[in-house]
Amino acid sequence: DLIETLQKVCLVFTIIGAIVWGLIGLFDFNLVASIFGEGSIIARIIYTIVGITGLINIGILFNHIED
């Protein structure tokens, strides 16, 4: 259904965000900033999308309660 598809798309973005944070933590390398430029509008949009998708994925924690 639509909600499940949305959560899967959001989960992909959240995983990408986790990989970016892993690169920052392990190698002090910001992939998004290196591709789009530090503080660029595109980088800010990407960070915002990843943040929003992380919040949407909170619903996954509660899926088992509704079933």
C-alpha cells in the first residue's frame, strides 16, 4: 500500500544519511558537502529530506502495535 511504499522510500534515504554520517565519523569526510559544496542550497535540501524521512520512519517502530 501507499504508506508501506512511502516508508520504504524514506528508509532508503535514512540509510543513505546513515552512510554519510558514518563517513563523517570514521574518515571526517562529508560526501554531500564534497559533491554539492559546503552549505549549498542543494546540500541543505538533502539534509532536510534525510531528516524528514528519519521522522517518517518513526512509524516503522509502531507498525507491530497496529497489526
